[in-house]
Amino acid sequence: MRHKRWRGLYITATRHYEVYVEYEITRLEQDGDAVIRGTVKYDGCTDWTFPEGAIWHTCTRKELQKYSDMLMMCFDWTKEILGKHWDGDETNWG
């Protein structure tokens, strides 16, 4: 098991044989409940589970990056659409 602190998060990585690594990501300043749990397999497939029960699956790093970029675009576009009404907190994870 390995641990890493990254941008206000605490990440635990557990290797399962030669097949996959399981991750648990928590916020450092909160009570330790997982924010995200997930796995990355030897073939590049990923599965991420969020507290509300949503599951996100990707099959390659390129696909994961594509969706990450899309979500960031939506975030930035929302600031543009809402204009002066935008009050998004961009410091949640340090």
C-alpha cells in the first residue's frame, strides 16, 4: 500500500497482484470519508465511483484525458454563461 498527498487530497493506492491498483481519495481537511474510489487495471481501463453512487469508466488514458478536458471546458463555460453571477470556489483542493 502506498500513500500520497496531492493538492489537499490524501490518496491511498493498493496493488492487487499484477492486475490492478485500487485507489481511495479523501480530502485532507475533512473526516476521512472517501471522495472517490477507483481502480486502474493493467490494460488501462479505469473505474471510478463517487459518493453519490455515480460510476465513471474509461478504457485508455487518452479517453480519461478527453473527458477531463470536456469537464474543465464546461466549468469554464459556466463562468462565461453566468457572468457576474458566478461565485465558484476554485480553491477547494488547494
